[in-house]
Amino acid sequence: MTTIIPFADGEKNLDWLGLTDAIAAGHSLPKAEISDSFLYRGKDTLLQRQAWIDGLGIAVKSATVFPENPAQNIPMIHGAVTLFDDAHGVLAALLDFHLVTKWKTAGDSLLAARRLARPNSSKILIVGAGTVGRNLHAAYSAAFPDARFTVWNRTQANAEKMASELDGLSVATNLEQAVGEADIVTSATMSTEPTLRGEWLQPGQHVDLIGAYRPDMRETDDTALKRARIFVDSFDTTLDHIGELKIPIASGAIARGDVIADYYDLKAFVRKTDDEITLFKNGGGAHLDLMTSRYILDRFKG
């Protein structure tokens, strides 16, 4: 009998710290085989991301993107994650696409922050007031329960709306000032031009970059990369595919060797001094969807 996990029921027994532990454990297994495929019909897209990890299983994450849906009051993106067991390839579960994406994306960043940010970090700035920004607030609150959160958004009204929905969240109006006052800066914007400037960064900060996912997208500039020790979740999904690192490597602003480690070398994810700046690029990947899906299924079954 295949287990079907909808959003609300699947989320009941999850916790952010447990997920980061599951992601760390997943990277102790043999390296994932991953691939992406696309099918198109005019403006409409079917995206499929696949991952196979020996010892964990197989996941296929499918998403349909229909840009004209919102005009008819229908969500633009629909999808599901199909999870197969490792031993026999048996269909184990169908999971809500948005459930897996929410927990995978924020949990991915939280694992890095738990290892790289100063444990006593007390001021966290969220750049971007969208759905991901709200999820980051939930995730970071689990690891830094005493921290004070601030949100900045290019359209201030959206930041004010987010603050009205989340207790204790304040709104920043000056991004440079807000960055300078933060211990952790976590950014989830759709920027193609850098929003965060390296000269704003202060010693001891941790910078978490999530938003850029295309080759033409960047959230921060060369100065920030040059000032920081750089880490990624996966070399395979970031270095040659996302503008955040692809562009400065191509220009010579930084070298590939400046990217210290990905999650397959978790022991390297350590802060050496209280004053150094650490920077993490969250690139995602189907292998993280698989690890997250397996965690969700295990918790759903109890």
C-alpha cells in the first residue's frame, strides 16, 4: 500500500533540527546520482528532478509550471514527489510537492548555519518577504530560539505584511544598516543584480544565499565573496549552473578552489575564528529532495 502524504498531515511531526540531522546523515552515504529533465508546451513546462542514493532510495520530483494559471485563479505550480524504496524499487510514498520543497530549502540552509554561524548569534536579517522568507524564519527560530529577527524587502509593504503575520519580526527600511547590525543574513530574492554588498559585511557574520538559481542570477557581489570563506551544499548543482558563483569564477574574481567544501565534506564546515565571515550558497538538488522526503516519510509513519 503506497503512503500518500499531504501537506498538513505530513508537517505535523516534523522538526527543523531533526531534518538537518537527516540531511547530514544522507551525505554519509554514497554520493547521489542526480539528473534533471524538462518538457515544454509553449509557455508551460514539466520539470522532473531525479536522485538515487544507494542505501536511501530513489526520488522523482515532478513539477508543472503553467504561467497563465494565476489569471484564472489557479496556482502556477503543481507537483508531487514519488519516493521508491532502496531494496526493491517499490513505490513507497507520494508526497506533496510544496511540503518537500518548503522543508528541503530552509533545512538545507539551516544545516550550514548550525555549523558555520556563531552559536550565540542573536540578530538575524531575512532579505526577501516571500514564502521562502517565512519558512526561513521558522527554520532559524528552531536553531536560534533567542534571536531577534528583522526582514527587509524591496517593496516595503510586503515586509510589513510579513511582520504583521509573525510575532516579534521587525521591518528594516535601510538594507545597508540592517546588514551591518546582523549576525546572520539569510537572503531569498529573485535578484539578477547583487542586492547585498560586500563592504556592508561585518566580521563574524554568516551569510546564507538562497534566491539565485539561474546562470544570470546573483544576490551578492564579488567583494562579499572575496571577504568570505565560501561553502556550498553541492559542487554539482552550484558551481557551473548558478550565477552566484558561476559568474565570478568565469571572470576570475574568485577561483574554484576558493569554494572550500560541499556537504559531502561536512567535517570542513567549521568556523575557524569568531571574526571570519562565512558564506553559504544553497543550490538545492534532487538528492536533497530525496533526503527530505525520506525524513518526512519516516516521521509520518512514526
